[in-house]
Amino acid sequence: MNLLSVNNKFIFISTWFALFCILCQTVKANTDSLHYASEYAKAKQFLSEGKKQKAINKLTKLVTQNTFRHEAALLIAHVYENDKNYVEAAKYFSFAIRSKPKDALLYFSRGNCYFALKKYNLAVADYNTTIRYDSLFLGAYNNMALARIFNQGNSKEKIREEDFRIARDNIKKFEEKGNIDDIKVLQNLGLIYLYLFDFKSSKNYFNRIVLLDSTNADAHFYKGLTNYYLREFEMALISFKKANDYQYENKNQLDEFISFTTFVIEQMKLPENKKQ
């Protein structure tokens, strides 16, 4: 047997062994994938049956054993988010991001958890990342502006004009992305302008909400509030009364505004207070 023949046999055996290893890896990968799918389905079934802890235990195990998959981490994140356990929700959104590092929605969801936890700097960072991966993600512009505003209210430092400028820039970018008809987004934008003391712009957003949903008590209340600050007291009173008709949640606050606005209107009607 010559050297060439030996080499050919060695090459053949090596090739066959390599193919065998690839086949084994493929079979294992398929088996693992089927096992993952089966366990994930069981966890979803547990959730549908109200067996939340069993579902969480199974999902947690899947997350630990399958760091390259995001489905289990995402589902458990939503479970914790629905329970308002935002610390755990953010943790599992982070696990999901590990396997899908360019998924804009995952960063947005984690940012919302940080927002709920009043970790506004972390929320802003995630909203920025959301926009980097999806520049048309309107909610990220909206929530980032809100986070900046709320961060000012919770900061021990003096509110800087720069913070207001950045918030306004965020709002402008958000509005430039398209026609907005989501009531929650419109309400947030109305509140942002209200916090920035731009009462006319704020009023415009609440007017738009009322056009979309004439029974929206919050919109009527905040519309009344903007009218009040604009010293349009009669219009404010009309809006406050509509908020009352549609069962505005904070009844005590609403009653105080109705009472005081009524008093102001009556005082303005007195002869000595009328404009000459």
C-alpha cells in the first residue's frame, strides 16, 4: 500500500467523521429545539389555566438553559410586567435583549419598566436605543419626553432650561413622524405641554382627544385646566362639568375646580369688576 492510498483513506475517514459530527450536532439541535418548544407550550398552558408559578418555574428554567432564545424570557417578562413587578420584568427583558440585541420593541418595553420604577435616566437610554434601531417608533419619542419631564420633578437639582429644550425637541421629533390619533399618546403630549406651561398647545391636544372620544373624562378635565390657566373661565367650567358627567376619577379635585371657577366667574360679573 503506497503513501497516496493511505492519505486518501485518511482523508475519507476524516471527512466521514466530520460529517457524522455535523449530523449529530444537527440532531441534537433539532431535539433541543423540539424540547424547548414543548416546554414553552406547557408554560403557556399553565398560564391559561391560572397556574402562574408553575409557568414561571418552567420559563425560568428555559431561560437558564437556552441563552440564545428569547421567547421564554419575553413571556416571563410580560407576566411580571402584568403583575407590576417591574424589577423582575426589566431583568427578563434584559435576558431577551441578550439574544435579540437589535430588537427596538424589547428596549422600549424595558424602558417602560424603568419608567415605572422612576429610573428615568435608564428609561431615556433605552428609548434612545429604541429610536436608533427604529427611527419611526413614535412611542419612544413620546415616552422619552415624558421621562425627561418627570425626571425634573423628582430631581433634587434645579430644573435646567436645557432639560426643557431637550423635552421640546423630543416632542417635535415625535410630531414630525406622522399623524397621531392614539388617545394615550395625545394625552401624554397634552400633559407634556401643560408641564411646560404651553397651555394653548396643551389645549389643542385635549381638543383632539375629545373629537376622537367625546366621553373621555380625563380630556375634558385637562381641557378645563388649560382653559382655566388661559383665564377662559366660562369655557373651563363647561369642560369641568363635562368631566363630572363622564365620571372623572378624582372627584374631590374636580369639585374644587368647579367650585373655585364658579366663584371666579361670579366675581367677574360684579359691576366693580367688569371691564370698562
